[in-house]
Amino acid sequence: MANVVELKVGLHCDECIKKILKAIKKIQDIETYDIDTQLNKVTVTGNVSSEEVIRVIHKIGKTATTWEAEGDGVTC
């Protein structure tokens, strides 16, 4: 069964979005991914955990928090 991971991520410029997409695409066992620039939201579905996706995003120097987490965590 696929997990749905929703994260708040800084999506302030095209370069940020490109880096995040490139990193997400490398994650094994993802089925789909979506980026909502209006909400600064990244959604990934597949056999992944939120911790795994956050770790990948942190590796490229971006901040990510779970959608339910307090605070906004959307620095570029």
C-alpha cells in the first residue's frame, strides 16, 4: 500500500523547484509526486516515509517539515 507524504518546502524560485524535483525523482519506490507552489507543498506517494523524503530534501540544502508540523519551515 502506498504512503502519502505531504511536506512544507520552500518553493520560492524555479531553481529551488528544479533541485527538489531532481532529488525526489531519485528516491526509490515512489509512484507519484506533485509540487504545489501556491501552498509550498510537496506530495510524494509510494513506499516511502516522510523521514526519508525530508532527509533527501535536507541533503540538497532545503528545509522541509511535515505538513502537520507547527511553524512554516519554508525558507528557500
